[in-house]
Amino acid sequence: MALNEIAASLYAWDLHDEGIDHALDVLASRAEVNSAYLVGLMHKEKRPLHARFYPHNPVRRYYTPEDSRAYWLPDPSKYGRIRPMTSERDFLKGTDWLQVLIDGARARGMRTGCEISHTVIDAVLARESYQDVLQRDVFGNVVGAFEAVEAQRALPCLNNPDIREYLVALFADIATNYDVDYVQTCLVMFGAGRDDGGTHAFGPSAWQQLLSVATGGCFCTSCESKARAEDLDWTAMVSEIRHLANLSKRIGLDSLHERQLLDDANYGESTLLIENEAFMAWLHFRKRSITELFARVKEALSGSGRDVEFRYNTYMASPERAGLDFKSAFVHVDSVRESDYSDQLGTPEGVAIKRAKLMKCRRALNEDQKLIAALGVRPNATPETLRGSVKAAVDSGCDGLSLGHYDGATMERLDAVREGLREWEGQERDWQPRPAT
């Protein structure tokens, strides 16, 4: 398949600092970008993420965004109890940055989109005003995400009715009120737990990583009500998973002794699952919950009256540990952005990792569903690995590329995308007869 879509993400502060016209002209001329999307609801993380400073921002050296702010003008009529927060920064507030991006992109004949990123509620607000919607681990503690400790994340439970209403409203708001071709999300799902690093020289084994899922979420009252409504034995699940969480964390002398035996034993993932039926039932319960949410989002986009793609943006190496099963959930998407940035390893091995992840996604998608390969045009990626990643996308039957992210890209890396498209014959323009001699 041809790599027909070359997408790039932009942030509201990019548009303010560099200007939409300059940013899109750079992306189009250097990397042949023909699709631009705003990271419209952005979580809290230092930008640029990996470099210490911006390579080409004319206004500031780096930026620290507010937590989980929307950079469009939300329609109040779409929301219930929970509504999106907008920026309070003087240089950003009051401007509809999504419309700014759309106007600039459409003027160039580009596709447009908007991303709802990892977290959708300010963590401080959530802990103060929405304690009842937050994910809980089996011990009752609020579940944070996989990201930086200093961000103090607080994940909402995707089974909570107020959260489901809020999430669906975000998609419906954008699709109904803006001229976008796709709404993309890399929403953090159920807390996948934290492994302890294991006892082996090469890190935790597969069963140790699976065991750590028992330390994640969610065990809130909404999950309990939903599980009981499905005739699941909630009491048995809680009891068994609490035992596994104790094993994972080595809580208590008996758990410590059992864990020491397991660490020294010939133990595997299949044994863990076969021995713990309630744990497996809980994993399947979370899977069904995520798949139902995807179906509701797709329904909301279809109900907008406009032809808007639902695009999912992967964010985990093992998404099934957060409740996402590709085969069942992807029934409800139109396209997937495989968000692997192994290009940044700067090695052929990194490109091989990307190719394998793309193949995993391609297997789960139908022929009429698009697969978009992310390229990490950021520090440590090299022109060689980026060109190799274009080949991996071609090999994996992808339909496009998506650059992550413009704010940390150098011109050399953007040029490598264009060169890779030509080198690996990624587009239909390359599939032509030889000129007559």
C-alpha cells in the first residue's frame, strides 16, 4: 500500500511561538506532510520531551504545560458533571488553537485532526473534586499512570458513568463543531501496575511483569457494580488479586517466602493464568470494558453528522496489561497510529522493534482500516534509522506515517523522512514506468 498520509502533530504553543504558516511550510517542504493535527487536550510533561531545549523555537528554550487542558473552545452543551479545563496562561487562553490549525491546514489542502492525549482531567482538580471517579488499586489507593512521578497523575476509571459521559462528549464536541478528518487518542486506560524490576540480570521475566498487573486498577465502586451486573464473583477476584499484588510487592513474610520460591522456580505466564482463574476473569472484564468504550466513542463520532475517523494512538509495549485487546477493540476504530519511537534508539535493532509492533497492529486490522506508523523525529534518531523506519512501514503494509513531534525535530531528521519515502518507493509517484530513452 502507498504511504498516502504523512501526518504531523503540533501543540498550541508551537502555533503561538512559530506561527502556523511557518510550521506547516517547514513540515510540507521538508517531510512532505499533508496532514496536521493539534494535540488538543494535552497532559502535563516538559516539552521538548527528550531534548533539554527546543532546536528551533524562536521564543522559548522549553515549555512546561498545564495539566490536561483543552486548546479548543469547548461547547458547554456537550458536557455533564465534568467539563474540560482550558488554559490559564496569558499567551494561550481565549484563542481557539484548533481552529487556527484547521485554517492553516485547509489553506494548504491538508487533512486535519485533533488528539485527546494521555490524561483528560487535571490531577489536582481530580484529587480535590472528583475522588469518586478515580481508579483504585486492590488496596483502595488512587492509581497513577506510568509517567513521571513529579506529575502526580490520577487516572479516572473508564467504567465510571461520569467519566464515560465526559470522554464521549470530548469526541462528539470536536467532531460536531470542527472541520476535522480524524479525532485521535492515546488515552491512558486501566493502570497496568508497576513491576519491581525482578531478580534477573536482564530485568523482570514475562510472568513477573504479568503478576505486577495485579497492583494496578481498577477496583472502584463503579467497577464492582459493573462486574456484579455481569455475574462475576467480585469477592473472589478481589481476594485472589490482593494475594497476587502482595506477591508482586513482597508484602508480608508469607508472600515474601512464596515469591522467593517463584523467582527460583521454572514458572511462566501460562501457569500464572491457569492457577488464578479469578485474575484471568478480571483481565477479561477490563478488556470488555475498554472495547465497550471504543464502541461508544465510534458511535458518538458517527452521530456527529460528519465523516470523522476514530484513530487510536498506541502508547504501550504491552497494551493488554492496561485492558486493550487489539482484536476486539480495533473492530471499532477507523485507523491506528502505532506510536513506536524506537527510531530514537539510533540502531537497526530499534527499527526491527518498530517493524514487529507494526506487524502486530496490522494483523488486528481489516483491509479497510488504516495503519499509520509513527516516526520519532527527535533526539538520538538518525537519518539512517528514520529511512529504515520508512522501509519498516512499507514492509508492514502501512497506509501512512506520523511524525512525533515537530517541536523536538531537527531539519535533518525531517529531510530524512522525505528521502526515505523516495528511497523505499513509499508512494504511488514512485511506481511508474521508466522514462523512454
